[in-house]
Amino acid sequence: MVRIWDMAVRIFHWSLVASFGVAWASADDWRLLHEWTGYAAAGLILFRLVWGVLGTRFARFSQFVRSPGHVAAYLRDIATGREARYLGHNPAGGAMIIALLVVMSALCFSGWLYTTDAYWGEEWVEELHEFLANAMLALVALHILGVVLASLRHGENLVRAMVTGRKRNPAMGDVLD
């Protein structure tokens, strides 16, 4: 086994999962809890942006953010069952991370905006926030499906890897960076 994801990345990941889950569950009935979990998510995203530049090898955006053409080619390889195993995040996973960070950031911003005097009660802000929450939920579902597919295709438990930080050693043909 080889260490891939550091403790900071793993704590960030599961804390963001918890923040979004609690915010989603508390949206209608517990306003204060909803707001505070939104602020927690915003703080986590700020941390991840810094860690994506300054963090360890597999935490850095430069390690897993690929061009749209590279992502499209990887998705074609998935469709034909010929995708390579990546030691870190694969191109589709990297694109998903960016999508999740962007949508969660916009979700946090729209939620904060709704609490300001200038936008309190503005229907379009509330509708935008709800749309972004639903978009986030859809992205989470796609993310989980991708994790399950990659786990099955490559014979490794990626959920466990995000808990332990470890994946199996690279084999011939695996992509190391």
C-alpha cells in the first residue's frame, strides 16, 4: 500500500460531506444550524484552495486538474472499458473536484448573500440558492457513482482509500501523476 491522500485532504473531504449533509437536512427547519454549516463549508473550501496550491503532492491541483480534452478522452476510455488506473485522482475525478468546489462555493456565496440586508427576501437569490443545492446534490450523486465504478473497475475500495489515505501500489500501466 502507498500513501496518496494526506490527513488534511481526508479531513477536508469528510468534513465537507458532513457540512453539506447537515446543511441539506437543516435547510427548512433549523435556520441557524443551516447557516453555520454553510459557513463551515465556506471555510473548508478556502482551506482546500490554499492546500490545493501548497499541499502535498496528491493534494495539489497541478497533480489532478487536466485539460478538457484529456478529461473527454478519459471519459471515452471509461465508455470502452479501457481507462487507466491513476495513483491519485483520475481526470474525471479531478474535473469532479473542480465542479464540486465551484458549485459549493457558489452555494455558500448565495446563502450568505441571502442573509445580507441588500438581498434578504429576494426571491431570485433564494431560487438560485435552491438550484445550486440541487445541482450540488446531483454532482454528489455523480461523484458517488464514479467512485463506485472506478472501485469496481480497478479492484480497489476508493472510499476506504479516502479514509486511510492509502491505495494499492502502482502496477504496470498505472498513471503515477
